[in-house]
Amino acid sequence: MTIHRVIEAYGLMMDLTEANQLEAGRRVETHLAGISGDDKALAIEGLRYLRKH
């Protein structure tokens, strides 16, 4: 659920193709795998990560 929220929000900021959305989702999933927190904190971290990378 968190990954979906991150990609949805990121898609509003950036013009992403479907392939870009899938790739971003994989990158965020990998990044967040070792991080604990509630959904809101993880979503914010996921957006920070995508914006930097």
C-alpha cells in the first residue's frame, strides 16, 4: 500500500510512463525494505528517495 501511495504522489510531480512507474516502484520497494515505520513515515521516505535518485 505504501509503495502505491508513493508512486501515485510521485506521478503527480513527474510525468512518468507506465514503465517509469514500475521501475520507480521497484526502486522504492528495495529502498524501504530495510526501514521500519508507519505508512506515513515510509511514504515520505519513499518520496524523498525518489526525488534524490
